[in-house]
Amino acid sequence: MAKTNRAKGAGRLLIAVYAVFAISATARALYQLFREFEQAPLAYSLSAISALIYIVATIGQKSLGLQFPLNCSESSLSAF
């Protein structure tokens, strides 16, 4: 089976956006955990979890590749 080319179009853009989200969420979570943890420990812990989710999503998209259904035929729309 041929490997999909992830380095094109919408897939590449989505991976880049998720990478930016992962970096910014991680930086925000680290700052909150080290500087402001006493103020709202649950909220800042959830922020760290969201950063981890963005990292996993970015790595998963890059590793597995993305396939977008660019061809919408009548047969694929007949279920709707």
C-alpha cells in the first residue's frame, strides 16, 4: 500500500497549527504550574493535560498521516 503524502495542502497546514497549539499550551501550562499553581491547582492541571493532548495529536497526525476526502461523489453523499 502506498504511503500518503502528508507534506501537501490541508494536512500540512493542520499539522503546523497543532504544533503551534502544542508549543503555546505547553509554555502556558509550565508557567501556570510553576508560578500560579496555588491559585487554582485543578484548572492549571487541566491546562497541562490539554498541552499533552495537543502534543499527542500533533505527533499522531505527523506519524499516521491525514487523508481528506477530496472527491465527493453522489455515492458518498447518498447516506445523507
